[in-house]
Amino acid sequence: MQIRDAIAADIPGIADIYNHAVAHTTAIWNDQAVDVANRTAWHAERQRLGYPVLVAVDENDAVLGYASFGDWRAFDGYRHTVEHSVYVRLDARGQGIGEALMQALIVRAKAIGKHVMVAGIEAGNTTSIRLHRKLGFAEVGRLPEVGMKFGKWLDLAFLQLVLDDRATPDAPLT
């Protein structure tokens, strides 16, 4: 397995993983599948903002998983905080791909001076919560019944990882 920046040829694989999560899981709280054009635009917007889209690929360059981050909220005061997502293809789960993608994503967030990484995870997704805790994320809150999918209310767990030890936003990175 190799982790690298996503390229145009990876977009169909990313769309397939995304669409599987939409159709079969509560990891993505959307009801509609997306097409390659949608994921191409999403990828281009991440690149424009200077944010990574990473993929894990096998020896044939098939996408096994992907991860990215973007702005947490659209106000200036949140500019040092990002929210991420990580998804692994169904048949590739349990092989450490999600963890490897997350580790690479954390390195990238630190490299561009981000201070906090936030995860919004469906509270029943114990596998994802366990992975995040393993990587040092702490659960900082839960919002009950703020979403719905498959005919039921969903709770949202917020986890965060502090990426550096700056005392103030203007302190130099070490």
C-alpha cells in the first residue's frame, strides 16, 4: 500500500467509496450518490484551498481509501481548525489503511500550521471512534438526534486532536 496525493485518475475510486458509504452506512449523512464530476469539483476546491486529498492505493494503483480535511467553519476565527474525513473501501477495512491515512493527514495539517483537527462521527460508529482515540483524539461533545438516516435519528460525537502546543495563535510553530 502507498499513500499519496490524489490525482484525477483516482476520482472514480473516491466516488465509489463515497457512494458506498452514502448507500450503506451512517458515516455520511447524505441520501444521494454523487458522480465523478461532483468529486472532481470537490477535489479541485480542496486543492484551490491548499488542502490535501490523500489516497491509499494498492500495487495496481486502485484506491483503497481516501482522507482529506477542510475548513471547520467559515469564519476567520476558526482558521486554525480543520475537520477531516477518512473512508476505506469495504473490502480493504481492518488492514490499517484508515490509521495510515489519518497519520499522513495529521502530518499535513501540522505542516500548514493548523492547531486543531476535528472529527464529527456518528456516535454509534465505535470503530471510527476507537481509531480516533488510538490516534490521540479526545471526545469533547455529543449532539443527540441532530441528524437522520435510514429512518432513525443519529447522534453526532465530536472528537478533537490538538496538533501543536502553541500558547497563542501568533506563537511560532516548533
